[in-house]
Amino acid sequence: MRSIFFISLLFYSFLSPAQSSPPKAVQYLNQEPPGTTPKVFAPDVVSLKSDYEFGSVFSNSGNEFYYAVNVGPIAEIRSIVRQGNAWSTPKTILTSDKYSHNDPFLSPDDKRLYFISDRPMDGKGDKKDYDIWYIEKNGNGWSVPKNAGPSINSDQNEYYVSLTGTGTMYYSSNGKGDGNGNYDIFSAKATKAGFQDAVRQSDRINTSSYEADVFVAPDESYLVFCAERPDGQGSGDLYVSFRNADGTWTKAKNMGATLNTKGNELCPFVTRDGKYFFYTSNQDIYWVDAKVIGQFK
């Protein structure tokens, strides 16, 4: 079983055309890599004592880092970019004085940045439910936000995006299911025109409790997600499920007290090289060696 997991990690290396990796000394914002004990990522640079940071993603090359920050009642998305052997200061790329923008996630080719927002379709007027949106790279900048469309979004909330190597989207919704208002995890295959209609994942993933903030491995070999369940350590825990040879999922397992606390753990992400597992806890971004995932298989 361990060999299947490591094949999954190796898959990250082949997601995009060959790119030169930054020198080890400047990878991951010049931070000292963690072991199997989680630690705060980039304290006083990304994870600030005064703010609530969550939802982070590195680009394929490792040269771009995106994350969300709550600024009062509004969430905004910031980026940090490698410049030679140094990193830029954080720059806000999506913000508003009225609407939130959070849960960033890059497409497999890094040309789209997906996120969620409570902005209305025309970007004016009152807040609405959260939809999934995206912006596209346009020269040295980004396009205007575009809604991901009705195959993905409903008239209720859609949260947190993750994409496989072929572009299949995994996310959560409380408006795409059976009408009971529960947040469940869905997936939608990519097409040339957009996405197919979303499909709810099996009861080995979803329950009558809250399931959201799902990360999917590029080859769909495993899922890590946040859930609020009676067997949890706290208000929201990280769970993991692995895909069986027949395409079904294993029953999701709680990832234990090493990762989960009495608080809320959310926003999982594994770097494209398969080395590090990021998530949010105690209003900061944490990271840990991704080997911790394999121990639950």
C-alpha cells in the first residue's frame, strides 16, 4: 500500500512541462522545512499574530505563493513571488471593501487562479451566497473575475476548490445535494467548454455532518478534507480517504491529534512536489512533511 502512495507523490513532478526549480535555499519563502511535527509557516511574513490566514497554494514551479487573509469582516487574497534568490513582500491581488475573496487554488497549468467570493454576478449590489470564481493570467496581470458557471455553482454556498492533474474540480456545496442543507463534497470533470455537472461523492466521504475544504491528489489517489463529526478532536478536523483499485473510496479516517486540535483545522493543500502538507489551524497556516498522510493508508 505504501508504494501506491509514493507513486502518487511522484506524480506531482510531472504535472507541467519541465521547469527549473529554485535552489533549495530559497524554496518555500526561505523557510526551514518541517519534519513530521507541524509548525507555523513563515511566521511574521505570512502567518501574522494580528491576522487570520488560511487557504494557501504554491505554483507548479514553487515560485509563486497565494493565500487568503481576513481583514476585519472581509477576506482578501495575497501573493508572494520569487524574484531571483529572494521573495517579494506580500501583495494583495483580490480585495474589495464589501465582498470577500478567499480559498485560492491554481489550475494544473498555473494559468487560472480559482477562488470563492460572495460577490454578485455583476460585481455590484448586495452580497450573495459564495460561488466559485476564477481569474486568468493576462500578461503580467490577471483578468477580471469570471464565475465558474451553473454546473459548479448553486443558489447556496460553494467552498474551497481543488483540481486534479486533468482538471477535474473537487469542492464542497450545500446547494448541490439532496436539499437537506448539508455541506458535502462534489466533483466535476473538466471539458473544453467548462465543467460537467457536479457529482456528489460517496457516503464513505460524505455524511449527514459538515464536509468541506477538500484537497485531491493530482492523480485522485487520495482526498484530505475538513469535517465536523462526533468522533472529531475539535470543532473541525482533517480527514483522509484513499482511492481503491476499483475506483471507490476508503472510509475516511480522522488524521489524529498530531494535526487536529480542539479548534478548527481546514484548508488542506499538498505542494506540487509532494513534499509538504499545508493547512490552517489556530488562525495561522501550518506545514508538515507530507509523509504524515501515508501513515493513514
